[in-house]
Amino acid sequence: MLPTTHMAHLAERTVLKLSGPDRVKFLQGLVTADIAALTPGLATWCACLTPQGRWQADFFVVSDPDDACLLLDCASTQAEALRTQLLRFKLRATVQLESTGLRVLAAWGTRPDATTLENAIIFADPRLEGAGWRLIDAPPTTPLTATEQDYNLHRLVLGLPDGVQDCEVGRTLAAEANMDLLGGISWTKGCYMGQEITARMHYRTLLKRRLVPVASTAPLPPPGTPITLNGAE
């Protein structure tokens, strides 16, 4: 059997473009990952947290190999709020943050053939080796061999969270979303919003719950349903 590349269009993703000479320094102090360590074509996964270390939004950041900018691959439902939130901290930083019309595709199985994807930015999903790749600005003629639901099943089997589906704004801790296990948190970069609480939970092993994949042969209850064992939640 020939190797297969599964390719799906993620219609619910938006790409923001962060440009300007202060772009790396600006974002470095606001998110959980080490933006300064990015090189052109490489990506990281990170989150914006509240000062109390609670999740607000997560997204991929890739350093554009052909332009002096960072591209933020985020959930469409959070794109405008994320843009507004980040620009609140602009102060004297020389940066511009704007929405683009670039599409996001996900691929898994075998690596997409870059020679057939002119101008596309292809980067490995940095969370797990088996997670696959993401493509920004792939040609409209790129053949799609899977659906967004297929991709969701792929990530759920691997235990990869999707923030807007799996986290609660202002409640979920970064480590509860397994960001510490999936490379979404830097422990060496220094301060960022919510860093103190995140580090304390890590070094004092205070975490009491995590996201885990669940498989069931029966219908699962709605999100938010308390799960109990012997009467205890």
C-alpha cells in the first residue's frame, strides 16, 4: 500500500500577521513559549494567560521564512479578541498586528510534497512527532483528502487539545491543558503574563487534574457534566 497524506482544510482557523522590528520582544513577554528561539520556518505552540495563569487563547506561531513577520494560527472565534488583547500591551513597541485571508490546512500520515505546494508555509506541529504538519497559504487547488472532523479524530486520539473546544476561558490552567507536556511552556525564557502561577504549579507539583482522551461505546454526557466516583466529584 502506498503511503498516504491526509489533508484537511481547517475552516475555523484564522492567521494573524505580527510585523515590525519589535515583534519578537513584544510577543515574548505575553505568551508561554519562547518566541525568541524561533528561526524562519519553525513554529511553536503557546497560550495567552490571565495574570492568575488561566487560559485565554492558544495558537501556533511560525516565523515566516520569506518575510520579516510572525504568523499566528489561531481559532477564528478568538482572532479579533486575541488581536485586541495583544495590542493592549503595545505601548511604545513598534509592531503591527493584522488579520490575513490565509487558509490553514492540517496534514498527517506522510509529509506533504512541498514541490507541489508553491508558496505554502509548511511546518511540523510542534506538540508531538506524530501530530503531522500545518500549512499556511497553500494553493486553492491543493487536493483535500480528509475532513476537519477527520483531523479532530486524529488529534483526539493523540490527546492534543483544541483550546476553544477543550478549555474554559479564565478557568483552565495551562498545565491542565497539558501545555507543559506538549512543549507549549518555556521554563527558561523569563517572565510572561501568568508565569508566576504556572511555574509554581510546575515546581511544587500542585496540579490536580489534566485533559485526557476518553473513548466510549455509549453516548458521552454534555461538556461540563460532573464525573463522580463513589459519590465524589
